[in-house]
Amino acid sequence: MLIVGDKLVSEDLFEKQFVCDLNACKGACCVEGDAGAPIREDEVGVMEDELHNILPFLTEEGRAVIKAEGSFTIDYEGDLVTPLVDNKHCAYTVFDEKGIAGCGIELAWKAGKTTFRKPVSCHLYPVRVQEQKEYTELNYHKWNICKPACACGSKLKVPVYKFLKEALIRAYGEEWYAELEQTGEAWLSGRNMS
């Protein structure tokens, strides 16, 4: 782990390469898993305030689940998460004509209907954030459904932290991201010299 500001960052963010390949994975991260997408406490109010702007972009099934369960739920570990449709995909998931899963919240954002883009946890994927008592950890989450993204990232030579530049700046600011870049470049050049 490397220290970047007040965060502990896994070396995997610099070492691993990643670029989503939606034609290959079909947006499986919105569909697979054992719970909904993690939601930060500071996102709950925004999601509830913006829900009326987001609902028109969702599927009938998604709207029904949100009406029954609310804009978020609590999973088996006690974490805030998005609700699921039939214990499968996120209630905010939409599918395009090719069957590729995407985010209805992000569709509303792209249409200018909401200022909320999507949960930060989704925007940061494949990085998972773990809040500890004294610090925040940023870890690379390896998932077999993302093999196409790893292959695409390798082909294009894009490390995880560069793929997630916009999301990391959204979450932690430009100054922190600049420090992350410097730390990563120094770590990589030191590793390459040994």
C-alpha cells in the first residue's frame, strides 16, 4: 500500500491495467453480485431528492422495486446499497438494444435531468473503498467478469488509476489526484529500476 494524502492506495491501481469493454462484458457489474451497489451516507439525501428526475429513465421493474423498498436498502452486512430487482440486477439498471446494462441514473445525468451522476462506488469501479478508523483504503477489486476490461486495458496500456481519473477527481479532488499521479509514477519508475 502507498500513502497518498490521507488515503492508503493499493499498488494494483498503478500496476494493473483496465478499460471497460462493454461489448464483451455487457455491463455485468450492474447485474452480477450478491448485493446492490454501495451508497455513501452523503449520497442518500441527494438520491432521494433527485429520485423524481431519475425514475423516468428506469425500467418498470426498477421503478416498482424502488417504490416498494425505497431508493436504497441495507444489505446483510449492514451497508447502504441500491435495491435489487428479483435479487439480481440493480434497480437502477437499464438495458440498451444490444442487451448491455447501464445506469439509469447516469442516463438522467447525461440528459441534464439531475446533477447526481451515479453512486461514487459505481463510478470508481474496479476500485473499492474501505473506510477504516484512522484512514481510507482504496483497493483494486479483481472480478472474473472484468477479464475483458483487463485485456482491453493491457492492449491499450491504461493503468487503473488513469482509467478512473474522472471518478477519482470526483471523489477526492484534483489536488489529491495530482498527488496520486506523482506517487504512482515514482513507484513505477522505482520498480522498473530494480
